[in-house]
Amino acid sequence: MEIFLMIVDVLICLGLIVVILMQSSKSTGVSGVIGGASEQFFGKKKGLDALFARVSAILAVAFFVLTLIIAIVF
């Protein structure tokens, strides 16, 4: 059971890395800071960026919970 949970944890970790690397960059220097803030305020996140943000949040929570379970139980 421990090995199975560790394998699932590694797969979630690899999936999280892939999803984060596939996201588009939010800023490019000082001009991107102002533009990035306005995009977050007005909600211009569409299409694949929104999907990648949601999937990365879900995978991060799953990784966190599963790692805690492995640490506490085993």
C-alpha cells in the first residue's frame, strides 16, 4: 500500500510540473507587472490558461494531501 501511494504521489508531482511548465508567462519585466495586475483584476484569464490554473491547483492540493497522508500513516 505504501509503495502504491508513493507511486501515485510521484505521478501527481510529475503532472504538476508539466502543467506548471505549460502555463503561459504572466509578466515580462516591469511592464508586465502592471499589465499582469490589471489582467488579474479584470479577469482576462481564458481558454487554456484558466484550465491549466485550475488543474495545477487541483494537483497541488492532491499532492499536499497525499504527501501528508504518507508522512502520517507510514
